[in-house]
Amino acid sequence: MKRFGITALIAALCVVFSACGSGEQPVTTTAPEVVIQAAKDKNKVSVAREESFEYTDNNGNSYSASYRIPSINLDSEDAEEANEEITDKYTPDFEKAEQESAARIGLTCDSLDYEKYENEGVLSVVIRRVYYSHAVDYSVYNFNAKTGSSLGSDDVAKAAKFSTEEVQEALKKELEKDYVSKYKNAKPENYEENLEKTLSEDNLGKAMIYLGKDGKLTAICKEYASVGAGEFSVVLTLK
């Protein structure tokens, strides 16, 4: 019995080795290669540059200020041009703040920041710069969020279901309401003249339109008065 078992085992091994040498390839199963890809950046706007300045002036007063400008991450020439414009326009503010804080003197610009909104397929980026004098200026950029192409005021108005004429009427109404409310107790010198200039077609045509919080059509426009710098920007929601 033992001899028969050994003989059978040897015969079986011979069959296996014979098959291995016959030229037939064994069947193998290979699992597909797993490729891990980085998630695409869905953030259409990110911080291009950010810096904080803390210093004590020559009188012992401590101050701090924060600057931040955006990078528009849309794959288009319009977005690239906007980013170049933003860099060219606001980089000098950073450089000046570095020089002023090192010299321990007050900063010309108190703050520099931005807000971003995406509504109805419109991406709006609003940059706000506040000066030590309390003057404020703005830059507004509107894009088609899918194609990356820049949008004009008429395009933005259309997305908000406003016609160009309706925007002008609403802007004039809100601008006059805001202006009159400021001086209802005491009218400054040249009040009527400055009100007329504020409501002029030329001034209304320079308004910067965008879709702000909750998709509301918003405008930034100038108001004129014989006080302070003589002009200032206001942000108005158009109803």
C-alpha cells in the first residue's frame, strides 16, 4: 500500500511538471490598477496674497491692519486679465504698507479685502479698499461661472431678470432716496447742484453692478457733496 501511494504521488507530480513545460501559459487574473487623482479645485476664487501689518508708531500707539486680494480661478483669458489687473492695482498697497509700518508711521490704507458671490451662474468678486481718511473705493468683476467670460452690467442685470432701463430707474430711485436721507436735517452748500450731479446719466452709467448676497442686484455708485473729499461711494440694493 505504501509503495502504491508513493508511485501515485510521483505520477501526479510528473503530470504537473509536464504541463508546466508544455508551453501552455497559466491563466492569471490581475486586479485593475487603482489610480488616485487629486480632487479638482472647485474654489473659483482663492486668496492671491494676504498679509497683516502690526506696528507701534513713534508716539507709542499700536495699530494692526490686514490686506487680502483675490485670485479668480476660472480657465479663461478674461480671468487671467482680471488677475493681472488686480495684481497691478493692489500690489503697491502691500509695498507701501511694509514701508510705512517699518517707518512706524500710520498706514495710508487701513484695510484691503474682498467678497465673492455666485448666483444665477454669475460669479461676482468685489474688492474693497478703505483709506485712513475713511474714503472707500471698490473694484467689481463679474464672470460667467461656467465659461469664465467676463460679464457687463447688462448681462448681470439680465441674470437678475432686470432690463437695462429697469436697472437705471431702480438705481436712480435708490440713489436719490439715500442722498436725501443723509441731508434731511441740514442741506450742505450746493446741495441741489450736487444732487443733480449724483443723479446724472453720466454718474448712473458709471455704477458698478453685481449680484450680491442672496442674489440681490447691487450697485456701487458715487454721491457728490460739498463736504469732505467732495465725493464718496455708496452700496445700494436695487429692488
